[in-house]
Amino acid sequence: MEQGRWWVGIDLGSQAHQVCVLNAQRKIVLERVFEHTGAALTALANELIESANGSTAAIKVAIETPQSAVVDVLLERGIEVFTINPKQLDRFRDRHTVSGAKDDRRDAFVLADSLSTDGALFKQVKLGTQQLVELRALSRIRDELLEETNILCNRIDAELLRFFPEVRSLGSTQTDPWLAELLELAPSPAQARKVRLPQLRLLLKKYKIRKHTAEQVQAALRGPSVHVAPGVAEACSRHIRMLIPRLRLVREQERQCRHDMQRLLEELSEPEPDSETQRDAAIVQSLPGAGSIVSATLLAEAWQVLAERDYDRLRILSGVAPVTKRSGKTTLIGMRRACNQRLRKGVYHWAFSSVRRDERAKAHYARLRARGHSHGRALRGVADRLLHLLTVLLRRGELFDPARRALQTA
């Protein structure tokens, strides 16, 4: 073991963080709790650097969650930070206690000790460019906004089913955004009967709705309403009037997120000066089926693996690589569930879109289905080929060219 090496384990908390520092002989030299404040985190970094006589290269920090202010502070000071899967950390904890006992001090020690003995199992955290950091944040914010949109739409639909099912017969606020504006005109059956045809025609024209005519919508609104207890219609209508502005705000924020993500992708795709190779973002977007959302997800969640051109790790991180269990004469192959769920979803949509737009992907999907594979298994097979193609193109610094596909994948 190297002399002068310091192994640090940090167990994160919401208000304070437990820190354990081991020397080159794996002896505890420091145990302390640092508050989650700017001054305390700066003091933590300073103390670690001072203990290593100013050599940041001698400090190795183990931590569970890479998205943390602690990680940002340490990386900014040039200290190397490593992460590990919590399930693997549980196995390392069993080295020191078999009772299942758990506390912050032991977890910090286990992190530091396991990094010193099994460093190959840890993944080093690296800082991306400013655009990648922003893209990652926007991608995750958009996921949250879509989830909130789904919740709000489900609440509105539930209220409509309770007292105004005629509107639900026209569609759902989840898939038909024009219904939200219709409910502003007609939040209750009594008010719906007052809506005039010119208002409905203008609304349908605004949203380019052709599956319904203004007369059909008016007939649905003026049909016999459900008889409910006194006060129910008023209460449900009031609730809907409160939900619609929130839904409109969330949808506007989601549109702004998509706009900002596209802007960042364009910045990341700009060619570097005095370089003949293409930027990674441009290569990702050139592939069939990889739209702006899929490209943003790939770059945000797997930028480090993409930068290393590591195909095997990319398959594992995205959940495409299967899990094989062999015991005696029995072999079981199943879907990998321990992966980056955001990346899994992005790669799934990429494969699905590619099957619809690319003839080769469509043919490969059909072959897998003909062999008896399920829809999900066939899509993972398509995704596996796409990831291999992406890795090859990244290594060569070339954009995808359908005419040269056979040569590019060779």
C-alpha cells in the first residue's frame, strides 16, 4: 500500500455528515461530524488537504451518492471521489458485523476501508462541462414535471368522472390538452349549457382538433348530467378551477425545459476548433430514433461512460445487458434491474422509436419476435445493437451515415 495515502469515507446526512479517515495502514486517524453548511464543507476539504501535506492526489474519498454538495466541494478542490452501489456497500458492511447493526460511524468507516481494499469496485466521479451539468439538471426536472402533469391530470379526470362524465367522453386532459381550456369555459354542467358554438369552433381550431366538431362537443356538454348530492358539483367544479392553472404552469415549464435542453444540445454539438472529429452530442443525435429528449438523457446520465467509450459498462448501466445465474446444470437469464432507471427509460424509447423509423432495427426486432422473445426482450436486443453502433461511432469520431452503416459497425 502506498505511503502517505489517506482513505476517507463520508456517510451523507441531511443536516450533517459523518467522516472517517484512515491512514496507509488502515488505522483510523480522524472521526468527525461536519455540518451541512458552506463553511463546514470548506473546512472539511481544508482539513483533508492539510492532513495530506497539501497533496490532493494522496486523498481518496468514498461516498454513496454522487449528486451532493459534498462531492462538488471536494471535486472543485481537486480531491478524487469514488462511489459504489449501496447493495455492494451492504456486503462490505457484513465484513465488520454480521448482526445487521448499522450506524453512521460504521458506514463511514466501511466506505473508507472498502475503498482501500477493493478500489476496483468503485467508480470515480468526474466533473462534466457546464452544459452537461445543466443538461442533467434539466433532464431530471423535466421528468419531475411530467410526473406532476400526470398527477394533476388524473385528479381532474377523477373529479370529472364524479360529476361531469360528459367531458370525459370527449377525451382525457392527459392526452387532450384542449380539454383543460374547455373546462375553463365550462367547469360545471350548468355553465357548459351556456357555451356557444363560435367559442367551441375557435377552441377546436386553436388546437387543430378534427376528431370532434363544435356541434358534437356542444351536444355532449348539453346532455343530461349526473344527479349528485347538493354541493358536490360546486365542490368538484371549484377543485377543477384550482387544478387547471397549476396544470397550465407545469406544462409551460416542461415546454421551457425542452427548449433549454435543445439549446444546450446545440451548444454541445458545435464543432471544436481545429478538430476534424465530431462532438459526442452531434454523434448521439445523428443516430436513428435519437431525438432531443433521448439524446439529452444519454448525455446527462451516461456522459462519463460515453467519454470512456465503454460499451460493456454502457450496457450494464442502461439495463440492456442481461443477468445470468448458473448453478450446477441450471442456467437462468433474466432482465437486469439494478441499473440507471432514467437511462433505461431513455434507451427503451430510443429502441422503440428506432424500430418505427429504421428498417434495419425493424427487421432485427421482427427476427427476435419470431424466435419467441417478448416485446421488451426484443427491444433490448435492438437497444444493444444501437449502443454498440454508438460506441463505435464515438471511437471514430464520425456521424451516423445510413449509406456506410455496414462499414461503420465493422
